[in-house]
Amino acid sequence: MTKTRSARRKRKAPASGRHTPMRAPGTLTVQLLPQLLAEGLLPRARVTEVLEVVPAVYAGVLHDAGPFHGSPAPNHWWVDEFGCLDARGTVTAVPIDPAAGCTCRIDVLDASGWLAPVNWAGTEPPEGDGPLHVEGSLYLDPMLDAGSEHGEAVALCRRRFRVAALRRYRRTADRPLGPVPLGRVPAPAETSHDAVYVADLLPEPDEHAVTGNAS
């Protein structure tokens, strides 16, 4: 009898688990970093709310961007349901405040017309402008908010997005597990560093379309 009850419980377990929700066509998935949530630096947006933000690239691995099977590598990008990114394009340095004589700059990736600032904290930046193939993640950085020094330098990267969905995953050594739908960006007291938080953002139709691949 014990084995029978145990076997039944095992058969029922998958049905009670949560499955990854289907993303709406055209959505862009970004990570909401736990440390930023814990400090209350990200907007407490609800699902369906509209945000004006600059999704940024956290560069983790750089690949050779040279010839691809005897021909130039195509410019493209894609982001998965966890906000993980693979992109090819060109990188250009944008000065933060040239009028004030500031030599600081922000590198911006142009992948087939999609523009995103790049954070090199996870790797070493390439020397000079030119082709780039990068793996990493897409995230929201409060340093790029409208009105801030860095944010105004990359104003062309800012878009209006509707929050299509919010999810929390359990952080693991491999693939995040157990997606839980959220109705609102969590408050600092609700945030765990053992979790992965993501938002599916849908570009507003009155803005320039964000094109690419989401898999």
C-alpha cells in the first residue's frame, strides 16, 4: 500500500507544477535584478502598465565577430524567456556630456537597428568600435532613467513598453525553475536573492518597432 500511494503521488506531482507561460508575440524579456529590487530602484509597475525605459545589455561573453563560414556574420539578436541574450552587431561609443568636456562614454550596440547600451561589468570591452558578438542578459538599469546624465546620453535607446507579464523563477545552478506569475514588480521586502525576476515588455505601437527574435 505504501508503494501504491507513493507511485500515485509521483504521477500527480507534474500536474501540480507550474509551466513557463507563453510569451505574447513581439515581447522583449528583461531581467529585474534582485539587488536593484531590494533597494527599491526599479518602478513598482503592474502588468498592463506602460513604462518608458532603456533595456540594457549585461555583457558576459564576447565571441569572435569575424567571418562566419566564409562570409560576414549577419547582424541579429534574440532574447529568451529568462532575459538571456545573444546578439551580433556593431558597437559605438556615445559621449555622456561632450559639451562639458567630459571624456566619459557609453557603448551602444546596434544589432540590425536595435539599439541598447552595454554594461561591460561581466567582461572586458573590445578595443575600439566595430563588429561585436556578445552573450549575456538584458536588464533594466535605473542609471539609464530619463533625466539622468547617463539616461539622456542614450535617449535614442528609450522606448515605451507595456508590461505584458511579470514572473519569478527559482534560481538554480543551471536553468531557472518554477515560474510564478506576478501581478506587480515586487517590493524590496518581497525580494529574494535566490530568485530570478523577469518582465515581458511589449513595445507600444506608436513607437518605433523593436525587431528581432525572441525564443
